[in-house]
Amino acid sequence: MIGLILGTSEGRTITKTLNKYTDDLLLSVVSSYGGSLLKDFKYKILNTKPLKEDELKKLLIDSNVNLLVDVSHPYAVNITKASIKVSEELNIPYIRYERKSVLNKYKNFPNIIEVNDYESLGTVLNKIEGNILNTTGSRNLSKILNLNLKNRIIHRVLPTLKVISECENLNLRVDDIIAIKGPFSKDLNLSLIKEFNIKAILLKDSGIEGGSLEKLDAVLESEKMINGIVIRREKISHDLVFDNEDKLINYLLEKDYI
């Protein structure tokens, strides 16, 4: 059985292609919403909750997984680290699919700022006056709030019941929540910048598929000079990494995994 750690649109593309050859798949996502996106796919086992390292190990053993393909989000570093470690312990092959970075295109723009972590982010934001649009995702809300910034922060999040409940539990004002599902065009980003008088956008290097280009292009084309502040990816070394779905599938075919 092939195990797939999913968390991106490419993961669904890869699963769809695998279904041409097999349904002997274990699919793992972190939420019921993620599971609902897989309703039209064929598989033997579906996990819809976050997994700790020991839980992942047990799931792989119980499911007789003999190959693990990690197609999680580039910022989901905990599950990637756990997947690598568990694969080594179980002596099963591990393959990583990772989106290409888009940052090289923007290296020479002074208002595109890269930071390594949220502590560094706080240092940068303390020098910016005005409203900030946070697009780093609901799982990072508490990290942003813990910076105790003087700025007004508008958070763009998924419009799911779980996410809205998290916003309420963190005492976010309704006026500071934009609940909408992407992907977002450059023009929509520009409209939000203008509507909320945004002075800086917080984002991740989530690749083309994650809408990073549209955010950064909107920063550069905004009528007023604003900042795009990008939280860098944590670098994790992998022995076998793909950034193209077709090449990944071809590799699996060549090695008789499917």
C-alpha cells in the first residue's frame, strides 16, 4: 500500500493520477474539510486528523504501507520531519513532493522583505505603521497575536466553522476577519489592499499554487508603496524530492511501486 500525506492541490492531482493504476492507497489529511475534497477519489484508508509521530507510525504499520509519499504543504514541517523519521524507522522508502519557491523573482525589490521566523517578523512589523493583512493561515493566528503589535491586523482565513470558531476563541473582532476561500487574483488582492488601507501583507512562500505570485505582484502594483513580508520556509533535507507531478508518477512507475 502507498501512503500519501496530503495538504496541497498537487496532492489531489497526484492521487487522481495514481487512481488510474491503483486504489491501494492510504490518504492522510489534517481535517474533515480536507477529507471532503477527496470524496471522488479511490482509496482503502482515509485519515482526517493531525497525526503525532507515534500515531503516524502506528497507522503506517497497521495499514501495511510500503512507500510513503509526502505531499504536505511546504510549511507543514512537523509532519514532514515525522514522516522522514518514521520512514527510516520502518525501513520504507520516503519521497517528498515540494512546491517550487517563487521568491527569486522578487529578490531585488526593497519592499519585499524575507524573515526567518515570527520573532523576526515582530521586529520588522514594529517599524511599520498602519493596517496589516495577514494571509499566513489560521494555524498561525496565535503567533501573530502574541507579537502584541500596535497595528490593526486583518486576518484572511478559510470560511469553515472550525476556523471561525478558532477566531472567536482568540477574541478576534468580526471587523478584522475576512473569511473567504482562495485562490485569489491579483486584482482581488489589490482591492483588499485599497479597501482596508493596507500597509503590509504577511505571507508565506507557498508557491504558484498557493497564490504567492498574486500577493507579491499586488504589493508591487499597489498605488501606495506597501511591504510584502514573507516568512521563509524551513529547509529540511530530503534524499528524493520532486517538484513536478508527472516526474513523480513516472518515477513510481519506473520503480514498480504502482
